[in-house]
Amino acid sequence: MKKITFLSFICALFMGQAVMAQQAQEITYVEDPSQGYLFNKFKDNWFVTGEGGVGFYMSPGDTGRDWYNRFSPAASIYVGKWFSPEIGVRFGVNWLQCKGLSTVAEGTGIEWEKPVISDDNQEYYRQKFSEIGPVFDVMFNLTNIVCGYKPNRWYNLSFYVGGGGYWSMSKKYDMNSTNGNFGFEKDGWEFNNDRIITFRGGIINSFNISKQVQLALDIRYSGVDNHKDEPGEGWNKTSHDVQAYLGVTYLFKKREWNAPIVPVCPEPENCDALRARLQAADARIADLEQQLKACLEKPEPEVKKAPLATIYYPKNVYKLTKKDVNVLTAVAEVMKDNPNNGYVITGWADNYTGNDEINTRLRHNRVNGVKKQLTKLGVPDEQVEAKVNHANLVDLGEKYQALGRAVTIEEK
């Protein structure tokens, strides 16, 4: 009989574990985009971009140059990171070649040709120079902001704003002509000692051709300080440049964004047990509410008011310290602010040390010293009643005898 009972117990145990395992397998965990998206680690969602294109330079007086002769090449390289599906940054180097006109017939960047005569008989000389320097952009993925993040979306529209700085660089020309022309070009490029700032903004049309690679059309406006032909010369105005780039972006792992993982539980086949438990819980809540109401209707017990202040003394000491005087100064201000209130000061001494004669003298000396100090601080004598108490202030045993050497100040 005992063996049968033992075997039945073992079978029931294994069956119970099998049922629990089956129930555990029914619970699944899935990503729920409706709960938002998690920020990835700092090492994730980095990218590198290279792009090349063309720009159209607009500075004061450039309308005198043929429009088709004002297009110039441009290129950039960036390293960037997306901090979320909506916001990212990139930083890199941008190079622009600019073609315009100059009123100065000497210096760097001048293409020595016949001058252009404007309507007001002003001579302009064709000019070509390069701007190169570091730039920084803050990017916003408008598609994800408006339509929500989708990892398999093939097109994204982004907006960015940023700024940076450029150095101007141009070829050098010589005025001494040997062939009847205006001059000839020297070898090499040189910096013009122009350090200028730029502010910029644009839109990026990105096309995902794979999980790793994007093609993009970047349309940008840049505002720059106008190039100066010679130190102290030139316009002190902002010039404008509009560019269009074709770019290739490589996305480093990790490229996608995680949504919060939430459990998906199967619906119970029979909810009667849950309903019964809910009804029992409602009944329990109603009972607790009744108990709470009865408790709230009980009269509040009388609470003894705490002393306004307590001055403690070392053993066999009744004189006040500087710290005690500071405390009594604050107490005196409270008493003077409430002239209609009366106060009782009580002298105490512990009964565990000394004898009755010594302790009685200590009680009187302590309470009289406190009252004298309060009177000295401007508290009327009739507002304060001084007395002594021969019991222990703290009746917790000899271990706490130090707490019984005190003077208490209480409101009547």
C-alpha cells in the first residue's frame, strides 16, 4: 500500500511539472513599437558618408558673371551617429570651390582675363577660390518623427542645421606679363589668411539599397562670410552658396533600434475562477472600507505637547554653556512673540547619582539659571513660572541617567 501511494505521488509530481512547463511555453515575448523605442548603446548606430556635388556661389556683384560659369565642384566626408530614430549628429570636412567677381585687380584668386564692365562702368575681375574646413550638423529624421520608425523603410527624409569654419585657398597670379596678357599663373595653391565661419541647413533624401548602404541626395544652403581679396579689402557682407550632392553612406552595426519587449499571455479558457476571486476581493475591499470608516470616526487621542526646548547638563553641573545661551535666545524670541502665552520651566536631576540634598540643589540652581537668562533676554518675569520636579525626567533606567539632568521649557 505504501509503495502505491509513493508511486502515485511521484507521478503527480511529474505531471504537475509538465503542466507548468506547458503553461510557461504559452507565454511569448515580443517587441512592441507602441511602447516607444529604446536608446541603443553609444557604440551603435554610427555611420560614415562621402559625397560629391556642385555648388552655385552668390556674392555681391556676381550677377555680372554668366550664370552657367558660376557652377563649381564641392565635396564632403562625415562621421556621424544617430542617438535615436529621430535625432542624430555628424561632423566632418567640407570643400567648396567658389566662382565670383572682384573689384580688386591684384591678389590671389583672380583669373587674369579681360575685366567685366558693369552697367555703372565698374570693372570686375573674375575670381576663383576654395573654402575648406570642419563642419558639424544636427540631423532630424522627419520621416520617423511624422510616420514612426520602421526598420524596413526604403526612403527617409531628414532635415539638418549646423555650422563650421573655413579657410580660403586660391592660386597665386603675377602682374608681370611677358605675353601681353594680364598675368600668368604661379604654381601651387596658398591660404589667403581668411578664416571665416559658415552656417548651413538642408535636406537629405536617403534611399536604402541594402541594410548597410544608403544613397542620398543632399540639397544644402550655406551662408558664409565673403572672401576678402586682400587684407583689409573686399566686402564685409554675407555670401550665399547653394549645393546639391550625391552621397554614399555606410551604416555600422548595430543599425536598427529596439522596441521594449513585453510578454504576451494567452487568454484563460475558463474565467469563472477569476471572477470568483474578483468578487471575493470586492467583498474584502468593502469590508476594509467599513473598517477604515469606523477607524476615522474614532475620536483622536489627546497628544501631549512636546516641550518648547530642553537644556541638558553634565553630571553635577548647573551653569549654562554658550550653546545653551544660543538656544535660550531663540526660545526668548518665541516667548516675546507670544506675550499672551504662559510658560513653565522645570528643573530636573537624575536620582541614580548623588543624594537628595545635592540633587535638590542642582534642580533649583538649574531652573533659576534658565529663568535668569530668559529674563535677561527680555522675557517678562510674570510670563515664566519656575518649578522643580523630584522624579526622573526619563524613567528608562540607570543606563539613561544623563537624559534626566535637564531643564524643560513648556507652554502652559
